[in-house]
Amino acid sequence: MTIQQVLYVLEVASLRSISQAAQRLYISQSALSQQLRRLEEELGYPIFSRTAHGLELTKDGSVFVREATPVAENWKHFSAAIQREHSPEKIRLRLGIGSRVYSNNLFSQVMDFFRANPRIEVTLVTEAGNDALEALRRGELDLALDRLPVGEEETDNSRFFFCPLIRERQCVLMKLDDPRAAMEGISFRELQNSTMMSGLENSAEDRSMREICRKNHIKFSRVYRSDGIDTNMRLVRDGVGVAMGPASFADYFHVAAVPLVPETWVSLQFICLKSSLKRPEARQFRDYLLAICKQRETLAGARA
């Protein structure tokens, strides 16, 4: 029996899922299953049993977890004590986070990555969508998770690295009891003379809105601007006007989301300067996010 196997058991017992535990432990599901099987063979009894509700601890497994928990805590304190004086230098990372990270429930998994990599000292910059690209250009951010402004998908392609993570259909967001909320789709033409919510003047969001207006020859009767998505969504909920955003905003901000017609798709992207990909932690973080999003896509396809 190894301490690593003990820690594996405790992680699986906490999550009641081998797949989720493997993701958090940064190993493959098959490797984790193999380690658990080896330990059970050595012990001579099963630790987990499969039920309709997922993994459950057996009677012997419950005893194992109870006895192993203080061992794991002691190991944690021991490891910290002997590494304290010779701990490697901290790696600083400034990460811009757009609102789509939250609405797609990706934030907790982003933080799982940094919890598992304590050497990385992360600074989170929220509302990066106000201008993540410019912040990256100026060196104020190292990485960003956000969408690209409409019309700027090919921005500085020689300098920037873009990697799509989650693709979503663009919608018109409105108050839940808005008469248009029951529509199956809404065209840009039907937004003529509406009141629109937008970001600060010349922000990424504002540039996107102006590009949409230019392409579709529409004019809004009034535009309310804010530097915070929460403020804009509150105005939408109060029926002051409409906004544009992905379908995931509907449940997250408690608004109605009517798909744009014709279909328009926008992706949450991993964005950085190409020079930043020389950093191992940037590549590791990118690969981690891609694996998560791929797994989500596979699960969604299976449910469909």
C-alpha cells in the first residue's frame, strides 16, 4: 500500500465518482481504476460498490476511509514541513475571466487547477471582456478566458493564440415576461429601435455591438452602458432593454434567451500571446481546459 493509493481512495470517496476524482487528480480514469483495484486486491476486500446512485463505500471501505483520513492529514502537514525551506519559487499568472466562464459553470474547475498547482500564484481579473486583447497586448494579463469581439476574430493572428473551448449560440436576452420571450427566434431587423445594454464605450462588448449594427443596418433607440455584466443583466431583468449574449446567460442571470436568426455562434476562448505558450503552466492549463470541455461535449452528446 502506498500513501498515493490512500489519497486516491479519499478523493474518490469524497466525490463518489472515479471520473471526477481522476480529473481533479490529473490522472487518467483507467490509471486511477487500476490503482484502486491493486489496493483492493492487496487488502482482500472491496472499498467501493456501484449502485444506481453512483459509487458507495462498502462497510470495510467506510472503516478504511475513517482510519485513512488522519493519516492523509498528517502526511499533508509532514510534506509541507519538509518542503517549506526548499519550496520552489512561485509562478505568477494573471488570468482574465469573462462572464461566460461563470455561466458555463467552468469557474470551479478553473480553481481546481490552481488548487492542484500551489506553485502558481494566480491573480484573477474579472470582466476581462471589457478589453482582454488590449490587456494582453499591454502585458497586464498573461492569459484570458473570454469571447472575441464580433468582427475581430482574425485580430493580430500572427501575435495571438486562440483556442475555442465552448461554442454557444448567440441570443437576445430579455425580461422573462417579455412577449417576445416565447419566440423561437428573433432577427436583427426585429431589434430596430430597441433599447440595448452594452459595455463601456469602445470596450470589446461595445465594439461588438457597433459591428453588429453596422453589418445589419440597425439602430437602437437608446444604449445603456456599464462596466459590469451584473448591472447590465439587472437592467434586462427589470425590462429596461435587451442585451446580446449566449444561451447559458439565461439560467445564470434569470433572463429569457431567444436565439438570433440567422444562427450566430460565439465561442468562449483560451486567449494569450503566442509567446506566452512557451510557459509550461500556460500549456498545462490550456490542455486541462481542453480535456474538461471535450469531456463535457462527450457527455452532452451521450445524453442527447
